Amino acid sequence: MPRVFSTSSIFNSKIGLIRLEIIFAIIFEQFFAQFFFFFKEVDFSFKIITASCIVYGAIFILTFVFEWFKRNIRTLTNLIYLSAIFYVFYVGYENEYNKETFYAVLLIFSFISFTFSNLKPFWRFNGLVFSILIISIIALEFKLKTPINILIPSFLLIGFAGFSLTKARIYFREKIKEKDVLVEHIFNQSRNGLLLVHPINGKIYEANTTAAKIFDLNHGTELRNRFIQELIINGKLVFKTVDELTKKSIQLNDQRILTISNKPFQYRNIEMWLVHIDVYKNLKDLNLSAEFDQLKISSEENYETLFKKSAFAICIMNKEGIIIDVNDSICQLFGYNKSEILGKKYSTFDYENYDDEREDINKKAWNGENITFQKKIITKSKKILDLEIIIQKGKHFGEEVLITNSKDITKSVELEKALKYNYYQYSVLYEQSPISLIISDLNGVISKTNNSFEKLLGYSKEELLNKNVSYFSFKEDMRINLELRKKLLNGEIPFLEMRKRYLRKDKSIVSTLLKIVLQRNEKGEPINQLAQIVDISDITDAENKLIESEKSYRDIFNNSHELLYILSKKSQFIDVNQTVLNKYGFTKEEIIGQSPEIFSAEGLNDLNLVMNQIDLAWKGKSQNLLWWSKTRKGEIFPKQL
């Protein structure tokens, strides 16, 4: 709001304040004088009154001197305060801070300490006071008539009280400043012409842009310091005297009608007139406005509910992109109070540069489109938020504006990012897995496959999708597969696992290990089959070769004409060939598990020597020995082993 107060008026108000402080101080002194007089301190009360009258009389005269020469009132107050504090400390020092001077120092210190409205000069003053106090106490070598345990705490207590009052003044000054900013914004953004006029001489101290345009000017500053009696429209004076600033209507040559009204407006203790000027195109427009005023009463209640108390963060911008109104929700979201947001551009709060997108979005919105988009903003606490914003064209007290409805979607965006990342990980794992994976419905119709399964069968993805797995299955394996699948669906088994053969595109057969689990919905009902297929063709080939090798070995072993024995490490037979059975006349079951003694001729073999040679053979050393054998029928014959 306006710079409407002259230096002289501010000076005069401060001079008056000093005089008021002097009056209160004298009353305060009188109270203390009476208090000490009551306790028979007659001399002290007389000295206090005398000294106070002299000091305050001098101050009173100085205020007139400063007022006469229009000097800076702050210089006067500083001189007064410094003189007073040095004077009382000097008296206190001279009298070793006796009871009389101790109370005098406290009185002046409290008086000055309670007058500050900024912390910086407060700390300077208190630092000076405590420095003087400490220096004087040291200079007196702690020989004080007032105990130091009373002196120091008294000063600290008054200092703390002064600090509390100073902080309170700062707080309320900031609140007043915020209110001034809001009033200034309302004044300048009003669609009505507004003039701030002195009620006696008609001098214009401030005007908004709307008022300036009514008088064919560009800006309110062009009306400042002019007089209301000088204003001209269509070559005619609008107001002949200040007294005409009452409610009236004026019809101009171009059929426009001005309605003028005023009301008292007090700002910083100065009475002003706030003049409202409304412009209507013609008499019909004026009559419609009267009907609108009737509707406005009820609409304000709806506005309070729908706009101010809305859960959505609502912002209103004019054609220049300046924010002219916001609701409580956007203040809470951004972390600023309303006065800190009004008058700024929305882009002030952008985390990234959206200039190109904003120009396109605003253009479409001004053309009547409802646009939904997302952007990042940064709050007062430096927190980054994701917003979903709907912007549309609307009207705000008759002015065309853009209205944005914003919703905090930060958590949704973070969740979406996490889901996308998880899906990406799943996709990579699924597609790049060396294990063949397929998803099919409960009937076996394939809905999804990965690269490994496509390579396994030699089909493309398009050739596999929507086909039943039975189409690629080896027919002889399907019976077992269907039986196990039925048990899986009935819950008899937790998963299906079997060896299964598939037919490749080139008609070759591939052996696999198949494992299937069920995918269930939120109700626990099966909806899909998830299958893992491992190619075990190499294992199957190796098994077949092993079987063939075993058969070949067995044929050679059994058909050999040599006597062949296989002993375990415990020197027990685990296998013999058919030639041994024929030669000795025993069955294989009678031999398996026995030691070589079963074939030994009694008294002809040194069994200990034989066992030692067998141990050496286990160590990899070939052994030759003569063994006397005995058949079941008692026939004895030598055998070179």
C-alpha cells in the first residue's frame, strides 16, 4: 500500500511519543518516591524527584528544539538514552551502588531496555550496560553496598524482560507487514478504481491502475500527489470540491456511468478516505450490476466453501501470468503463506524449466480448452513435489483468468516408478532367462513366451501364441501330463514336475524337464499356468550312451573266457562273470559278498600274503601271484592271478 505519509508527520508522531514516555516516566518515578518515602527513605525520594525533573525537563525542551529544526528523531532518542545511562552509572559508581543509586540505575535501565523494537540495537545496548556494570564493579574491587548476588540477577531479569518485549514487537511488526502486503495486493489488483484521498485538502496519496485508466492515464503513480479537484474526464472536472466525495453517479458523454462512493480508512493512525469508482457501459449495465449485488451475498458463501476450503490446491492467474488469488490448500502444499505467493508468477515455484510447454498449455487454455498435465514444483522447505494440474479459463470477479486445480501425486509417481522398475526387472528376467518360460491358461493355450522357448522349438513368437501346448507336445507324454495337470488343478499336488518331450519345428524331438505352478487371483482361484522348461537333451543322450556302454561292458564281461572277479575294498566279491560260475559251480548269489577264501584250497595259499598283495594293488601297484583254487566239487587247480 501506499507511501502516503510525509516525513514531518512521522517525525511529529515520534516527538509526541517521546513526550508521552516522559510523562509516564515521571509518574513511575513518583510511585517509587512514594514507595521509599513510606519506608522512611526521605532523602532518596527527594533526590530521585529532583534529578528526574531536571533530566526530563531538559528532554522535554530538546524535543521542541529537534522539532523546530526537523532533525532526525532517532539521533535525539539515542543521545537521551546514552546520557541517561551514563549518568546513572556514574552516580552508582560514586556511591558504590548503595540502595538509592542501585534502584535509580535499575529504573533507567528498565525504561530504556523496554523501548527497543529490533534485536541488534537491543544487544548493543545491553552489551554496553553489562560492560559498564562489570567494569565499575571491578574498579570498586567488589566493595559494593548492594550485595552482588542481588545486583547481577536484577540486571539479568530486566534484560530478559526487555528481550521478551523486543521479540514480541518484532513478531507483531512482521504480522502487520504481512497484512500490509496483502492490503497492497488487494488495492492494486482490484477491478474497481481506488483512490486514497486526504479528507480535508483532497490530495491523492495513492491510486491503483484501474483508477488511472478511468482518467485516461497509464499507471496509478500518475495520479499520486495530485488533488481530487483537478481530475478531468471528457474535458470536465469530476469533483469541484472535496465535499463531493460522497456517494454519487456521473454520466459521461460516451454514455458511460461512474458510481463514486467513499468510506473512512485508517492506516497507521492517519485518517483517509478510500474512494471507490465503478465504471458501467450504460444505464442497462448499471441496473444489471444492482441485480448482481443481490446475488453476490449468497455466492460469497459458496465461494468460501468451494474455493477457500477446497481440498484441491486452487490458484488464479491473470493474463500476465501473475497469481492474484490462492486458497488455503495451495498455501499448505507450497509451505508459503498467502502474502508470499500473491503477486508472483506460478513459474517461480517450478523445479524445472517448463517455459516451452507452459506457453503451449496457456495458449490452449485461453482458447477455452481444459488441459491436464503434470509438473514438479519445489516447496519453501526445498521439498520436490509432483503435481497433476487441470488448467482452464474462467472469470474472477468479472476478470478473465486462468484457474488451476492441483493435486499432489508425489506418492503415486514414486509408486509408479517402483512398479515400472520392478516390471522392467521382471521383463528382463523373463525375456533373457536361459530357462524356457511360458504362460498359458488352464486349458494350455499359450498367452506369453520368452526367447528361450522360441529358440528351443524353433518357432517365432507369433507362431507360438494362442496355440495349445499339446500342439507341440510328444503324444506319448500327454497322457501323464494331463493326469498330473488334473491333480494340480484339484490341489492334490503343489506343482507339476515331469520329463516331457516336445516336437521342434524341424520335426526333431527335444527332451525337457517340465515344472508348472498355478497363478491365482486375489480370491485364490487359479487363472493361469506358469511353466518352466529346461532342455535336458544332453542329459538324456548321456544316459542313453551310458546304458549302451553298460550293455557293451556287460556283454564283454560275461562272454570272456577268462575268470574275471571284481572285489570291493573290503576284499569282498561284488561281481563275477559267467566263466567263474561255470568253473567253480557256484551261483552268483552264493559268491557276491564273500571273500576269496571261498575259492581257496586248504593249506595251499598264504592268505595273509594274498591280502597284502591286494592292498598293494589298491595303491596302484600291479601284483602277480599263484593261487590254488578249489571248485564246489573239490577239484583243485592252480591259477595265476
